[in-house]
Amino acid sequence: MTRDVHQQAREWIALTGTALTGKDGLSDAQQSQLQAHLRECDSCREYAEATTQVIRSLRSVPLAATPALVRRTQARVRQHAQLLRQHKERLWMVGIACAGIGFSAAVTIPIMWRIFSWMGSWAGVSNPVWETGFGIFVIVPALLVSVLLLARGTHLTDDASRWHY
Ligand SMILES: [Zn+2]
């Protein structure tokens, strides 16, 4: 029958443990009976201490992790939002630059065409010659701009991918 006493004590210890986490506990009579048994029985006292320790460490884990984890998560979310905002701003700037280039090209190309045509007839060269010169004049800045934009583009993706690590 002594074995049943230990069994009963351990059940009560377990109940005391769940009582700590908010479920129903022991009656006063059971509580004093358990305390009396724990005073006499070393193995049940060890069991009770181990149980208490496990419950305490289980309860302390979320308490210790939560504020730090929340702070870290918030910081990361804020960083990510800021990065997205920067990315949008830069794309907006690139878009404005492209529109500006397109607009100035639409204005300058007809004017430059006339200037090249006039210079061609003034220098006495044939049409294909000044037309080629005009072509180079128009294409080279466009090439330079696209190279610049590509360089900026890779810079942007470098920036963005850094946060994935
Ligand atoms: Zn015992």
C-alpha cells in the first residue's frame, strides 16, 4: 500500500503544478497530507522539487524571451519598411530622370536634326554622312544613361538583398 501513497503524492504534486498554471489545485486536507508525506519521503520530495523547477523554468522562458524578441522583431519590421520606402523613393527618382531625359530628347532631337542637316549642307557632305553623325550624337548619351541606370539598378538590388541575410 505504501506504493499507492507515493503514487497519490505524485499525482497531487502534478496537480499542484497545474494549479500554478491556472487549473484547479488541491483541497486543504490534501495539501496538508501531501506536505506531511513530503516531510517523510525523500524520493517524493525530490520529485516535487524537480517538478517545481521544470514548471518554473517553463514559465520563465516566455517571460524572458518575449520583450527581447518583440523588440528585435519590431526593429526588423521597421528596417524593412524603411528599406521599402527608400527603394520606392529611388525608383521614383529614376522614373523622374527617365521622364526628363525623354522630354528633353523629344525637344532636342528635332532641333539637333535640323542643326546637323544645316552643318551637312554647309560642309558639303552627303546626307548619309551627317545622318550617321546625328545617329551617334543621339545614341551615345542614351547608352551612357542606360549604363548609369543599370549601375544604379544593381546598387539597388545589392541594398535590398543585404537584408535577406
Ligand atoms: Zn513518497
